[in-house]
Amino acid sequence: MKKTVYSFLDRIGCGYAWRGIFERTSLPVLAYHRVAPWDPGSVLAPAMVVQPEDFARQMEYLARNYLALDGEGFAKALAQKKIPPRSALVTFDDAYEDNYRYAFPILKKFSVPAVVFVPTAFIETGKSFFWDEVDALISGCQIPKVRFDFNGQTWTFDLSSPSAKLEVILKICPLVKTFNENDGELFLNRLSSFVGVARISKAGGLLSWEQMRAMRAQGVAFGGHTHRHLNLARLSPAEIQQELRISTRILDEQLAQKTVLFAYPFGAETDIPAAAPAWLSAAGYQAAFSLSSGLMRPGDRPFLLRRIGIGGGDTEDIFRLKLSGILSFLAKLKNS
Ligand SMILES: [Zn+2]
């Protein structure tokens, strides 16, 4: 839909009315990844990274119009099956360092608590996410067209403009998330040689335990996001249970807490095995979030909770409409 349509819908109070009529008892759970000024060397940033000034406006709106719950308050509301009216929850996936540098001061300013989901194998190890590596390789490539072979398949990548590069990244990443760890590494090495850009380590790009402890002391809770951020749908039951066991133990020990909230890596319906809720429950979790779009409603299954993804391109009117739930409804209508 065109941006002007969103602006029109917002201006005539569509979101406000929608929420008042259809979503009075629903709770928007916002899903962020990164908050930082856009890196000019990344074509992915404008899609994925919310700029600090936009985030500040969003949190100001949220603080004025919603009761922002903290992790504990949310878990309690869920256990009692009683969502406080007009409440919301702010979440971040992947524990990027910019959550501390840029988001945390803004959260404190507007007294908005949050929950950050941490893939523990990446903390203080210098390990980087494959999508950031793909972004660095494709964004840094100077060749306008690249032929690429991997596992018997051949692709031709148009890398002649930032938007073409973004399209390639959005095509590659869903593929890489289906690979096992070894194939993922092989793929990145091969891509690096094809595009003529060296693989870089983004060491230091994620939160340290010390930063997490400082955030935890001031309203930010931390939840599980597995250990290695692999696609659970591709792992064996034993591997999934091990991922949960290791990551939960590390979080509990490092942050002196009992970890009860979880977010699925990648988070699409196809990334969540049917037995995952049972394993999470057995590992001591109380709730788990997907990235399926929609407001959380009373009676929703606690291990398949929906969220609303907020990206770098979301203008103020889109943010307000997303929060009201009307945009997920319209998207579902369009896809049905
Ligand atoms: Zn993630």
C-alpha cells in the first residue's frame, strides 16, 4: 500500500477507531532488532535499523498512550490471564550493542521497560550473524553483476544499485537460514570470493554481559533466543533441547535470574517445530514469541505469541497504525 494511504488512514483516526472497536483487550508486542544511525556502508540498515530519533518519537507515543509492561509484569499478566487495559510490550531480538548505546537512554527517558532476547553463543565471542555478513559482502561489492555457484545451483546477482543489492540480500538470507552451521560458513566463504570482498568480523557489535546487567538494573529484562541462533525447524529434538539447556543456563548464571520469556530465532511459522512449545515449557519458560504479525489477544497460546515488527522504514503514521492492529489485519486480508 502507498505511504499516502497510510497517512490518510492515520489522519482520519482509522487506527484509533480500529483499536477502540476490535482490539480493546489486545496487547501489541513490538519487535525491534536494532536502533542506531544508519551505516552508509549497509544497504540492509534502512530496512532493519530504526534511527534513534524515530525510536524516541515511537517511545514517546507509546508512553503517552499505553501502559508499557516490564518482563515480570508481562509474565504475571499472562499467568493470571489478565492483560491490563491499553498495555504494550517492547522487545528486541539478537542483543545488538546499539540497544544499550541508543535505545536504552531513550527507554529510560520515557520510562518504557523492555525485553531483549539473547543468542548466548554470540555474546563476548566475536561471532557475527550471517545476515550481517551477507549485508557486508553484498553492500561492499563493486561488481555490478555476479554469477554465483553453490551446491550445484547457479544464481546471477544484479548488484548495480543499492535497491538491487537489498533485493539480493533479501533473497539470500531466507536461503542461508535453512543451512546447517557448516554449510552456512561454506556459503559465506564462497560468496566472499565471488563478490571480491573479504569477510569481516563484527566483533563488539553485540551487548556485553556487563551492559546487560546495567540494563537489567533499570527495567530491561532478558529472555532466551537459543544459543547459536539456528533454525529450530532444521535441528533434531536432541539438538533443540541442548540449545535451550545451554542458553538458559548461561542467561540464568550471567544475569542471576530465572529466564522465563523466549523468542524463536527467525520467528516465521515455518521456523517453529510443532513440539517446540512442549520443550520450552519443560525448560522452564512461560511464554514464547514468534514474528507472525498481529496483536496478542487474551486466550492466545502462550508459546506462539505474535508480535509487530518495527523496521527502519516505518514512518510515524505507519507506527501508529501497526500498533492499532489494523495493518496486520489488512495484510492478512491481502494474503487470504
Ligand atoms: Zn534473532
